[in-house]
Amino acid sequence: MIESLKKLQEHILEVGLARSVLALPAPRMLSLASPTSGESGIANVFTLTITEPEISIVSRDLFASGHYSLAVQEAYKALDKYVSDRTGTFKLSGTQLMEQVFSPNSPVLYWSARQSSSEQDEQKGYHRLYSGAMLGIRNPVTHEFNWVDEPEIAIELLVFAQHLLRKAKSAQFDEGIRSTSNTE
């Protein structure tokens, strides 16, 4: 049966009645713009720039099918899940999780000893970026229908989520702070 569908799909493509088609696992099909059409440019930008698996896996198909808001939503949920999983048993999510994990005073994830002004500024700045990303991007895109409806804006937000994910991956982890935070 699947082979018959694939042959029919190839025939439709050959006679020019359809755009290119990408076969996805679990026999689902996703229609993509032809590589020669103008619509494929932004999809290529996605493929070239969004390379972290935690983000690309959850947002690639949504982005390619034009569900930009959902793609952004899933990327920020993946970021939230990564930070939560990395830090252990915090029963927080979103802004509250980021406030606690990246706190300038007693961070669970950090990048330096925070001795110099620049090191302290880095922690304070990323604390605000992570919290702000949840408050200003994840929350609206989750609670508002089609909050992001342009592919260029979606790419920008996905790249920002990817940057925050990479920064969280490179952070040092303070086991002691997690232990005391979880006993409260």
C-alpha cells in the first residue's frame, strides 16, 4: 500500500501537479516548496541555522508547514525542558524556573566565578535574557493564536532560543544549590 502511494506521489510530481514532497517517518507526508521556488529560501535558512537537535526536532516540521507560532512555542518549551532537566527536580517552569536557575546571587547554572564586574554582568544579563525569553516570547506564543505569523520573525526567535540553549549547555552546574533548593 505504501509503495503504491509513493509511486502515485512520484507520478504527480513528475507531471507537475504538486510541489516537492518530503516523506516523514510513520507514513505522514509534508508538502514543501520546490527547491527552485522562492518559498524554499526561508526553509533553507532554517536548515542551515537551526542545528541544535532539541530545537530542530520539535520545530522543523511545524516551521516547514507554515506553523511559525507553534514552531517557536515548541522551541521555547524545549529550552525550558532542557534547563529543568539539567538542574534536576525543580518543580518550576518558565519565568520562575529561569529566575531561580540563573539568579545572579546564587545561580544553579553559571559561566564564571562572578568575581569581576564583567563576570557578574554576564550572569545578570543572561538571567534577564532567560527570564525575559519565557515572559516575553514563550508565554505570548503559547497563549495567543498565531502570535508569530511571519517566517523571518520565527527564524529570529528560533535562533535566539538556540543561542540560549547552547549557553545553558555550556554552563557550569552547582549541585549544592540544587540540593538546598529542593529541600524547601
